[in-house]
Amino acid sequence: MSDAVVIPLRPQPSPGKPEASDADLVENARGGSRRAFEQLYRRHARMAFGMAHRLLAGRDVDDAVQDAFVTAWERLDRLDDPQAFARWLGTIVVNSARRRIRRRALRNRLLPGHQEPADYDRLIGEQASAEAAAELRSVYSVLDRLSTDARLAIVLRRVEGMTIPEVADAMGRSPATVKRRIREAEDAISAHAARRER
């Protein structure tokens, strides 16, 4: 039998001692407890990395998430509902991704030929079949040509599974605008699929 010690990624609550809620951790972090904020990081980093990874097609993910957590730390006093930390952090991740997508688009226009390729293999994963991987590469190539808001809206709705009001909240846009951007993205994806079938 192995004597290896298993260290959980997320600290386990002590027996008889309930795990602190997000609200408790936020309040403690507001009081200056870095340890409480580190717990929030460990609890929500996976969600933040996953969302940033899918929004950014695997590019600039580490920087986007680091910026999001720094922003969250600096603006913690602006969070109205401390228990809603995860949703609020998701909004910050979306804004961080938006800035990077816009910066990337500007760089690509100013420096054609110096485009950073998307890491589709990392994005898609090894579990996908060859057919599914090809389809996902095709869809993400269309997303790279969409407006920033259309790209964010379709990924948040169709990949993250958010409702229209949740997408609108995360993006800071009206539900009507979100619906238009999703339609824009769906039309582009459908047109691309039709061209491939010819």
C-alpha cells in the first residue's frame, strides 16, 4: 500500500466545522484577509479559467484570469451581494476577455500576417472525435471573424449555457441586444456550414 499523501486542490472542511460561504469569505477579504480571498480563488478559479478558455479560444487565458482576480480584489467593496461572488467574477472574466478580443482584432488589422493562431487542439481536447474536432475548429474559425459582442454572446449562451438575461448581465448589454448578437453569430455559422456542404 502506498504511503503517498493526497493533498486536495480545495481544502476540506474540518469535521463539525461548516465550510465558509462565499459571503463570509468576501466579508473577511473586505476586512483585509488575503487568506479569505485565496479561498475564493481556489473555489472559483476552475470556473474562471474554463470560461476564459472558451471565450478566448485558448489564447491569453492565464493573463485574462489573473487580471480578473486582481480586478475582483481591488473592487470587492463594490459587490452588492457577497454571496453572488461567482456570478460577479464571471462578469469580470467576460470583460477581461472582451478587452483581449478587441486588442487582438486591432493588432491583426494593424499587423496582418502576425496573427496569433488559436490553440484549437487544447481548446477541443483529446476526447473529441476527429469529426467533432473538425467541426469545432470550423465553428471557432467563424467566431474569430465575428464582432466581439456576437462572439461573447454566442459562447456564453450556447457553450456556457447561460440564459439570455444572464448573458445580458454578464456582458452589460440589454437582452434585446444579446438576442441580436446571438442571431448574428448563428447566421454566420449557418452560412459557413452551408458553404462547406457545397
